[in-house]
Amino acid sequence: MELGLLDLDAFETLLVRAGLEELDGLPLRRNPFTPEDALEVLGRLMERPVTLGTFPPRMAAGLLLREVLEGGEVSRETLLLRVQRFAREQVAVLRPDGYLAWALDGSTQQKVAPVTWKDGAFRAGNFELGRFYSGRSGVFRHADAQLRTVPGPPLAEVYDDADVLSRTLDGAEDAFAEMAVALGTLLSHSPAEALAALRHLPSGLVALIASSPDYLERFQYMTRGEQLQEAARLTTSVIATWGTASATTRTVRGLLASTEATVPVLSLSAQGALVLERVAVPAERSAAVLSGGPGAAVILLRANTAGGGASSSGGPGRWKPAREHMEEPARRYQAQITQAPEGLVYEIDDVKFDGFNERLLLEAKGPGYEKFLDQAVEQGGWFEGFSDMVRQARRQQQVARGFPMEWHFAERRVADYVRALFRRNGLGRVQVLFTPPA
């Protein structure tokens, strides 16, 4: 057996290859292996740096541990049988450097292409970072959550690559150095505004940074190069452990067996360390749910957290955490219009805007106003909700400092009505647009 670890079983060997190189860092050989054990090992793995060599085994170990988190305790024998699936199905993964490598030992197989961010995922050719592929039949095909081959056209042939030797020798290289190249184009859109730049990054990473105020404050004062390095480090570690860097925003009700229970919560320390712990969370608490297969971690959103924001050298104001509660349709529509991280608003002299895109100050009014139109017409346009819009637009115009303003409405009739209302009240310079919900 390689590594000279003859006294280790297959699961322990996988953990060593995934980054737990110090033998005293391995978990006790408990039987059964419980969700609490899995959570502890996941936490230890996330403390370790991810290299090109450890990235594939880290993904394999992450899947095994998340299966225990989701399905409950398993015997040691069952755990070892689950490890054997990776060898039986000849499971490979895409690495951040654009090469395919075998999941169990991290050895390089063949080159695909440079990894780029496309259609909401990191991709190279037909392959996606964070997914498993079976090469058992001499061609690579998708593997499902149980690592079984998914029927369908082959993605690529399994072949001997002459360039593999050089990449194998680079196995100790930090994987996030390769990820930084893929992330570079995302952050370069807005180098002067840390929080505005976040909207271009994967949603799970955005939620993680935005929900950790102490780290967020540090992040906003980093140079662009430091931001890029940090984003790459965090993205690589999250994908290697959880199978994805994307997240869906919803309540945690679907993850709980009762109205309040403990769930794995992922957060960032002020120093940028990933922290995983079980926390009691009410079922209605809003969270970003991070899951690339079995098991899920939640990132608790802090939309109502008050505090400072990032100054903007490219705009007139500052991004700050939102203070008011917002219904889910309105929240989704605001995110669609502003393309900013959920839970953030843009403020100038304590006057709130929903967003700023380097050229325009943005306001988003989601669905639900149309039912009040008839009442507004009967009252000469001064139905309370619409009169509040006039006052809001006036306050915004007073602090806009020459920047154009756009108000977007999810309902066409409401947009037409407010456009006319603004013109009658001297607010004709505010552009009012109908933008249907996505």
C-alpha cells in the first residue's frame, strides 16, 4: 500500500490523502460512525489547505461525510464499502487546473481545458468542478449521488495523456492558485468596490462573506489581488468539501425534523477560517443552503444586522446590511434588478437605494402593487403607498449627486402609473421601467 500506511483502513487512508496528513489528526476508529463524528472530521478537513493533489480525495471524503450527516450513523463496515465505490466505478473529478484526476488517490489522468465560470458553474469542456464522473467503461460519464454511472452520451474518452507527468509532479501546488485564474474575470468588473464586486461571484461564496461581518470588514479593505486570493482559497475549499460554491436562499424548514433543531452551519471567522458547527435554528430562519449532493450546510443570512458598510471610491455612497424585513418575492426581484448580494442595500447620506451598478442608482418594486391601482386613481394618485414613492424618490434625487436613477417595477400597469405620477410631481428625470420578474 502506498504511503506506507499499512495499519490504516481505506477510509483513514482517504482522509490522509485528503489532507489529514498527521496521524493524530485522524478520528478515533469508532463503530458506528455518527453524524457528530462526520461533522468533526469535516471541520478538521476545512482547516487544512487544498492542493491539486488533495483536491480529488477531499471531494471523495466530503461526499462520504455528507452522506453520514444526511443519512445517520453507519457501521465501520458500511463506511468501508462506500469507499470501495470510488474504485469500482473508477470515479474521477475535474481539478481547478483543468485536469481530470482519480478521486481516491488524486493521481492525474488527463487534460481537459482551462476552467472558466460559465452558466453558474466552474466548467472545463463538458466537465464541471464539484461533480463526480465514472470512467469504468473506458469513457467518462456523469455519476449520480450514489456514484452510479448515469446513462447518456460519453463526455470524453479515457486516454493516456503525455502531459500528465508534469502535472503529477505539481501535486503539492495550492489548488486555489489555479482557481484565482478562473475568478479573475469575475472580480475585475469592479476593482474599486469590494461589495459590488461580490455580486459576480458564486452565490454560496457571496452569502458566506456577506454573512460574516468581521471578515467582510477585512475583505473590503484588501487590495484586489488579496481579494482574489481569498475568494479563490475559500471557493476551492468549499467546492472540495461540499461539492458546490452555489447556494439557494430559503428557510431551513426542509432541513429540520421539527420547528427547531440543530443543523450544520458554515461561517467565517474574522481571520477567514471556515468554521463548521451544529447550531439550533428556527425553521423559519432564512439561510443560504449549500449542497452539491447528499448533506447540506447552511449559511445564516444576516439581512437585519446593522453595521457599517464598504465605502465606494467609484460611487457616491456605501453598501450596508439591510435593516427591514422583505417578503421573498420582493427579495428575489430586488436581487434580479441590482445583481447585488441579498441582504445589502446602497446608502447615500442615510437615504436608501436598492442598488448601484457603477452608473445608475437603482430601485426595485416587486409584485403586489397592482391591486391598489384602482384605489389610487379614486384618490387622485395619493393612495398612501404611491405617495410614499413620491416622497422616497424626492429624497433619493436630493442625494443622488448627479447619478441617474432607475426605478424598476415588476408590473406593467404600475410602472405606467408611477411614471405619470412622477412627471406630475416634478420627478420626470427618474426613469421608470417595466422589468418583468425572471
